[in-house]
Amino acid sequence: MSESAFSKLSLAEPLARAVAEMGYESMTPIQEQAIPVVLTGKDVMGAAQTGTGKTAAFSLPLLQRLLKHENASTSPARHPVRALVLLPTRELADQVAQQVKLYAKYTNLRSAVVFGGMDMKPQTAELKRGVEVLVATPGRLLDHIEAKNAVLNQVEYVVLDEADRMLDIGFLPDLQRILSYLPKQRTTLLFSATFSPEIKRLANSYLQDPVTIEVSRPNTTASTVEQHFYNVPDDEKRHAIKQIVRQRGITQAFVFVNSKLGCARLARSLEREGMKTTALHGDKSQDERLKALDAFKKGEVDLLVATDVAARGLDIKDVPAVFNFDVPFNAEDYVHRIGRTGRAGASGLAVTLVAPSDTRLVADIEKLLKRKIEIEALEFDEDRPRGRINDGRRAWRGNGEEEERRERSEPVAQERRREPRPPSAPKDPFFDQPYEPPAREEAPAWEATAKPANRISANIKPKRKVAALFKGE
Ligand code: AMP
């Protein structure tokens, strides 16, 4: 039996069966460390990101400990909420709830998920039938508490998952209220990508003598992320993305932006330029968001433009490239964003487009990563078809972003030729043709052994492989 085999945990048969069915061969580092601790009932403060297997790390031991309450009664009173899992976003809540359901499928323990943006009635009906494990976002849970649909006085376990993100979103008052409804005698598990001073304060207030567990990003030691910071004024950023996608033969990428409005606008504009693009942001309906995700996962779209909140923790791995169209306001988001690429030992590309006004934000990232960031010049192909460039600008302006372009032009941009645009829609065959991603049957660019460097413009500085973040730190 391997050292990290699940069988060494002696999980109850229904849980072991569910795990075996999932096809997990061995435990991930967070599972190896956290499961035995949670099984003892101790509080845990875990530094682990989504993608590390942390959902199983807390749900399996939690379900194991709840098995003593398992019963087949139809009476709701026999199924009070015993474990509460709080997450910052609907997608995360949905994702975690689905996993919990799979792990609990051979038990009589019930689970449910409640989050905003959906009708409360079906959620209410499910709560009234009784559930042992309740997965929720804070706002909607409070609605249910107020409506007396959820009673939390028998909660034995509470999981604050993606706690740093919950604080970022401003959920602290909601969390405090929710926690005030719970019995003092309980086990509290807190997971966060980072242990910021705010997280430590939260832990000091609500955790008792916690065991601290830290794991690095998955495959940290094996993977490499090639990071570039390019000096690109705002009005050239879309061209930069297009150019790099083309030069590198990138098949799929995440494009991060800082605002919902910017997200929708950028997605529309890239789409208009022939790139298969979809947007993921908080103003989209739940259904739209799930569809967007699904399309990206199936490879039907090439670019997923997303805000941090919408993208955080989504179970999408191994994206060949991540673009930071906007430098994140929060340096920690840089780590989360580029954690999307370079997983599973593959090399990934992370490109951050830095406008002149972003230098302070880059300095924050430098501080967090404890290394100097070199901002490189990105020179645009001069031989690229002109129609694409001008059309792009027209679309940008047409979207009412004129004021955002301001006087931010960089020397690089000023040197570029700017042909006057024809007044009517141009008939440029290149622009009109749909964007064609590189042949998918080939090995993806990020896995190919051939060095992508020979596809890079001679004007781009040679790539610098950097060990994945936090390696050895
Ligand atoms: P999480 O970090 O909990 O969101 O998990 C990320 C993904 O890893 C999910 O798709 C899980 O199904 C999967 N996963 C969790 N534990 C393991 C494991 N021990 N072996 C393989 N995959 C796992």
C-alpha cells in the first residue's frame, strides 16, 4: 500500500467506496496532512488553493465524523444541519456541493447548497426536508436564517473556504453574524490561499488552538510558469493579446480584468475581432455563467475573459496561458490568476500587460513575490494586416471607451503607424474570416517539446523560465 493511499485512513466503507469510484489513486498533500487532523476534531487553518484537493481534504473526514448521526428517517428533525461550508461565490459553492454529494452518495447523510441569484423556494423546500451538510454563500444563507429556513444550533463543523476571498468581497460582517448563530462548541476549519493579517485576525477570533497546514500550489516543484510583464498602454492591450496568441500558437487562455464592465466590454470586442470569446462576471445569470464555463471546458471558446471573483477557484486546470489584461488591484490575485496555468508539470505562460499608471500595482506584486519584476517592451508586428488593427480601434471607440484611452499612449504606440480608417466598415478578408485556433489535434503548444521560442517575434525578449511561484519559499 502506498504511503499516501486512501486505504490507510480506514474510512468507513461507504466513503471508501465513493473515493474508489472517483478514481483517486493517492492523497494529495493537503489531504495527507489535513484528513488525519480533521478526523481528530481539531480546528485547522489551512493554506491551500482550489485545485489542491482541499474539498475532499475537509469533506471526507467531516462526513466520516458525521456518520454517527446517519439515519434513514424521513423526519426533518432527524436531519439537522451538522456541518456548514461557506464559500464566496455561487460557482464555488456549486462545485463544492457537487463534490460533497459524490463523497456522501453511499451514506444516508444529506447535503444541499444555497446561493444567491436563484429562486429561494426550491432551496427552502430542501432545507425544510433536513440536511446534514449545508454548503452556502454567506448572503443567501443569512436570508434563509432570517426566514427561519435554516437552523444552525446543532452545527458541529464549520468550514470557511476561500476565506481570504470572502474577506475581499466584504463578507466579514455576514460571516460574523452567521458564526454568532453557531454553537460555541464546534470544530472550525479555515482555508485560505494566503494568511494575510486579516485572515490571521479572523482565525484568532474564531478558531481554537488550530493546527496550521500549508501546502504549495499543486505541482509547484514540477511546473514552470513563464512570466512576462509587458509595457503596453491600455489602447494597445487587445492587440498585444491577439499578437501573443498568434505568435505562441496558444489554443486557450484566461484573460483577467478588474471590473465587470471591463469584462463584458473586452469580451465583446475580442469576439468582434473574430476570437471565440466568452465572459464570466458577476452580472451574468447563473445559467449564463455555467454555460460560459461549459463552453470553455469543452474547448468551444478560446478566450475566457473573467473577473477575479467570477474565476476564483473554478475547477479549470491546465490553461495554456493567462493574460492579465489589467494588473490586479490585489497582488495576491496575481498568484491566483497565474495559478491557472503551468499545472500538472506543463509549462504555462503568464502575460501581464502593464499600462503606465499600473506601476504601483506591479510594485505590490514584486513585494509579494519577493523578486524584481522586469517590465519588458512589447513591439508589435509591423507586418500585421492593417485592417485588423484599425477595426479593433473602431470597435473599442464604438464601445464608449474613448475616454479610457486618454493620453496614456506610450512611445511604442506612438511609433506605430496609424492609418486613417475608412468611414464605412472595411472589407478586409483577413478581418472577416473567423478566428482559427491552431489545429487542436496537434499536441497543445504548452506541451510541445519544440521550443515555442522560435515562434516568438524577434522583438520580444527571450523568455525567462521562472520556477512556479513560492517554490522553496
Ligand atoms: P479541489 O481543490 O477540492 O477543488 O479539487 C480539485 C480537483 O481535484 C477536483 O476535480 C477533485 O475531484 C480532484 N481531486 C481531489 N482529490 C484528488 C485525489 N486524491 N486524486 C486525484 N484527484 C483529486
